[in-house]
Amino acid sequence: MIKDLFAIRKPNFKVILLGYFGLQSYRLFGSVINPLEIFGIIYFLYYLVFDLRKKVDSIFQNNIYISMRNLLLFWSGCQFISDIINQSTIIDSIKGILSPILILCTIRLLLVINKYFNNRYFVEDIFIGYSFNRLYKLLFLSESIEVSLKMGALIFIGFLFFSLLRNIMLRYIITLFLFVISLNFAIRSAAINFFLLFIINLIFKAKDENYFNLKIFPNIFNGILKYLLVLSFFLLSTPLFNYFNFLLIRINPSGDRVAELEKQIERKGGVFTARPEYLSFFTALKDSPLIGHGSWAIDKKDKYFLINERRKPENQRKSDRKILAENCEIAKISCENKIPTHSPIHQTVIWSGLLSTAFFFYLLNLQINIILKLNIDYPKKLLIINSIFNIFFTPLLGHNRGIFPIMCLVVILTIYESNKIRSNNYARIKNKN
């Protein structure tokens, strides 16, 4: 009985090593990049030069991949137009235009590698390697345990346990345990992720069939509706959010984040006090809704930066000049700050306009459908739930740039392929009978 409870799945160590070293973060021309992205570009160029006239691999012919590819290329094109109009610097423009291209190239490479290994747990194993990579840096190189947990350590710990331990009941227990730790250290993002994981596994009875719509425009439209619905819920639940902050303070009154939580309660803006970038986002959107402000958009007049800073209680009686001076390395009026963004949708809207966000709304709706309608492995559920959360609240750039949407797309594509094969086999058997 005890042996069954702690039964461990045997992972593929080659895939784990690929995830550990292939997803290492390096800085290149001021941007974070990893080896899998670099080799993804090399593989794509090889395909263009040598394989273009050959038969296209079936893994690149399914409807989801084609839709994602078109939306990513469209996003890149929107960025190109925005950079020309906004006169972005050449280096910034190249990096901005390449952001969606890197995602596309990495997905292509991972699909080819996945086909080579032919491993049902390919996503789990490669993400085990990435989790070890991130945990090493977070737990041993961060300034405190609170910072490590806030930057995602709990999510990676959870993914390791869920990927290796096979017992369902033990997974439930670990989920609740990590949820309690999240509350104790006031890590709201992890608490929400583990709470949703527990509830979804408990309530929703998923199916094996793939019945939901895969077309681009219905998914984008439904993604926009769900995005706005969630934001409206956050706005209406401001009292609940403030009470949640108060509860976190009571649980750990001496924690490192108490002062931050108290300030958020004082501002009385609910979720949006924790993410003040939403305040400047709507202003920046109004100023340039269709073309955005260009790659790595500069806040040339410090307008959007000041919108965020004026909301803070400690800045209520300070002049704009003083606020800017205190937040610049050199005390001067113009800091050349970037326009604040704190989610992929914020970034794409501000950098390249409203139309470029179609990719993330399509991805959002597809992920929600999959998490609620399909029967997928427990660690894949955590990965998708975390990716949905990131679409609302986590920057696309930085150490996790593109990793979560890339891995979720690989999950979605492999699920789609396996379901399609299963459906075709079922149809053949039915026709024979």
C-alpha cells in the first residue's frame, strides 16, 4: 500500500537534460534567449533552404499549428509596421519582431524532437529539466526564500512532484500543502494556481474527445469575452481581494510582504492596486490603439510611468519632478522609462496595437477549453493553469519569456494529434463493424 502511494514514474533523463540545458537563460544583445530558441531558428532556416520542396511533416499540418503559425506571423508583421511608424531603434525593432518568430521556431523544433522521442511524457520530462534549472537559480541565488517563492519556485516544485509521483490522492495532498505554504508566505499567484488546480480536478469531469471549435475567429472572439469577463470579476471583487490581503497579513504578520500588502489595502483598488500597470495600460491603449508605441516602447514624456507612481500613498504629496528624481539612477526629469507592462496582452497592445493580441486571445480560449473539457495529465493541467494566469498578470519577457506559451502549445498540439489518431482509429473500427 505504501509502495503504491509513493510510486514514481521513471522519466527519460535525456529529455530532462534537454530541458535543463536547452532552456538555460542567456543574454544576447540585451535580450534573454535560450539554446532551444537559437536551434529552433537554425532548424527553421535549414527547412527553408533545403526542405521547402519536400513533403511537409504531418505535425505541421494540423489545424491548431496552422492557426498558431498564422497568428504569430501576423503579430510579427504588426510589430514591423508599428516600429516603422514609431521609428523604433533597429536593435529594439529586431528583438520585437523576432519575439513571436522565436516562439514559432521553438515550437517547431520541440514538435520534431517530441516525434523523435515518441514519449507520452515528453512535455513533463522537458519541463522537469527546466524546473530543476529554475529552482537552482531561485533557491540558491536569490536574496531570500520569499523572493524565490514569489518568482515561481512553488510552481516548479509542484510540477516536479506532480510529474514524478503517480498516486492521484498524493497529488491532491501536495496541492493543498503547497496552497497552505503559498498563503503563509503571501504568494498570491501560487495560491490561486493551486486552488484552481484542486477545484478543477475535483469538480470538472473531463472527456477524452476533442469536440471544441478550433477555428481562429470564434476562438479569438471567445477569448476576448473571457478576458473581459475575468477582468470585470476582479473589478467587482475588490472588497474580497482586500480581505484576502488582510488575511495574508494575519497569517504571517512578520513576513517580508506585509508592507506591500498594507499599501495595496490603502489604495482600495483591488487586484489593480497589485498590478498598477493596468492603469497606465488603458491610457497607452487610448493614445495609440491600432499601431501601438513600438518595440520596447519608450515612455518619452514619463506620462505612463507617473500614472503608476501617483497611485502610491507615499507619493501623494510629491511633485512629478520629485517622483521622477527618486526613481531614476540620475536625478533628472526624463528617465527614458519603458511604458509599464505586466502581461503578454499589455505588451503586445502597447508595442504593436490591438490586432497583434489575437494570438494570446486564441491561446487563452483554447487553454480554457482544454483544461475544462479534455482528460489530460495532472502536471499538464498545472502548466496550462499557470499559463492562463500569466496571460493576465505576468510579463512575457524576462527569464520565463515565451517558455510557458511554448510548452502549452506543445501540450495542445500533442493532445490534438493523439486525439485525432484515436478518433481515426475508432472510425476505422466502426466502419469495419
